[in-house]
Amino acid sequence: MQRSRSRLDKDCAETIALQAFAYLAADAQRLSRFLSLTGIEPGQIRAEANTAEFQGAVLDYLMRDESLLLAFSQEAAIDPASIGHAHTLITGMAD
């Protein structure tokens, strides 16, 4: 069952961001590209993973690559439109 964006709260949005990062980290190429494009150092991940900035960067990264967004959404059974809403909840910025 896919999560509806209308039922998202900040905790759920943070969970989605962490799931998205786990999806990226599960594949060395995906993780390497994410780190390269965001400028985040591998050593920063543990300290930063629970911050709004890091979680926002993960979701922003997904939103910029439709094929990656759709692949993650399918694997996680999340409505792709929910990613933008989750990003807004985490960062406080409208898409």
C-alpha cells in the first residue's frame, strides 16, 4: 500500500528521507554519485543523517532524477508525489 502525501507528518517525512538514503547507500554507484553531487563527505553521514539539511538533500537529490525517484518509490511503496511533500515538511521550503 502506498503512503498518501495527505497523510504525511514530519516524522513520516523523516522516515521517508532515511529510507531514501538507505536505498542510495545500498548501491555503491548510487551512493558515490549522491556524495559527489551533494558534496557530502562519507565521514559526515553518521553525524548528519538525522539533520533536516541532510534529509532535505537526499529528497532533493531524488526529485532531480525522475528514474531514480520512481525506482525508489516503487521499492518503498511510496507515492512518488509524496517525496516533494516530505521535502517541504523537512525543510520548510515549498517545492
